[in-house]
Amino acid sequence: MRKILLLICLFFLPFLLFSQEAVKKTDSASAGGLYLDASGGFSFPTGSYASSNIKNSGSGFATSGFLAQFNLDWLGKDNYGLGLQYTFQYNPLKSSVRKDTLPGMSQALGPDSWSNHYLMAGLVVLKFIHKIYIEGKALVGVVLSSSPVFNTVDPLYHTPSTNTGVGFAYGIQVGGGYAVSSRVAVKASLEYLIGNPKIHHQYGAQQTLDTVTGTLIYSAPITMETKRTVSALLIKAGIVVKLSK
């Protein structure tokens, strides 16, 4: 965790130097304009996403991880606007279940992790009070998830396949910050993020040879579906750069 925090600080340092040397400070800031927002922090799984019950078909077995996030927000003079957000979320599997095998699988879950990619858009509210500002966002979009939970096994050849889950995602967040110049601010925020990725993997019709009778046996296509709810509380810190007035 200390290494992650150090990397975040090093990433934001050039922006802070720019704000101090290249831009004149002002006593107040206005909300209208185009904003680029970069944040990093920690992802704490909640609900079934954090469950370690191997018998529960909705368990995600996720433990605490990290995230990186980028926002592009457009705000009008009335403090309301639209936002576009990308989030990468990484949550390892709990060590207690890595040797367990899910029903229908031939291999244990192993040391793999959840890797989730969110692309979302929605409403943004941002209000400046001199150099202090508060913000709120309500976003919807899609999530793409990779996890050993979504692995499947070919019913004939018993070979495993990795799959990517796709589904809708929703997020709500609040935060606040301090404008170190007319164009740059530092911020902290909380976000509750939830997604519903699922897979739909179909194995085609197959044929096997009956070694006793010497005849071919045909089997119908088999469809395997798995769905999970990915929910987490995100704690973030970052920097906001105003690109235009």
C-alpha cells in the first residue's frame, strides 16, 4: 500500500509544480469550463463481491485492492454539467479460497484477481466557495470484468477457457477539494460503484464415438452463463486541471 501511495504522489507532483510556477493564483475560482480529473486510491469490496462462501453462486471472493480513475467533465456557469469517467479496478482473490474449486470446474480458483474496466457517463455538480469546492456525480455505463470466477470448461475435451464478463454499471460519488491556483485543484472523494457483469459462453454441437457400438453420438450445443454483482467503496485522492474557461 505504501508503494502505491508513493507512486500516486510522484504522478501528481508535476501538476502541482505547474500550478505553482506557471499559473497565477487567485482568491476564488469559477465552476464553468472543461475539467480533467485524475485520481488513485483503494477499492474495498462490499456485499456478495466480498463473500468467501464457496457454496454461494453469487460470491466474488474479492479482497481489498486499488484503482485508477480519469474523468473529463464539462460544466456550465450554473455549476451543472456532464461527465465521462474511466475506472480501472483491481481486487485480488482471498487467499482462503485460492485452493477451492467452483462447481463444474476442474481447476482451483488459484491466485488470479478481479480486473474491472468501467466506462461511464452522467450528471456532474460542482460548486466553488472561494478556493474550496464540493462535487457530486451520478453515473451509469458498462463494466468489463476478468476473473477466474468466469472461467468455463469444455464439457467434451475438459479444457478451461477464460472469459470476460460484460454488464451495466452504476456509480454515485461525493468529494471536495482545494484550488491551489485558478486552474489546478487537489481533491479527495468517496464513491460507491456497482456493476453486474455476466458471461454467455456457448460450446457448439459435438460428437463422440461410442467405442462399444462404433457409432457416433451427437450432443446439442451447451450454453454456460455466470453472473456476479461487483460492488465496492472507493476512497480516492487526486488532482483536477481546468482545461478551458
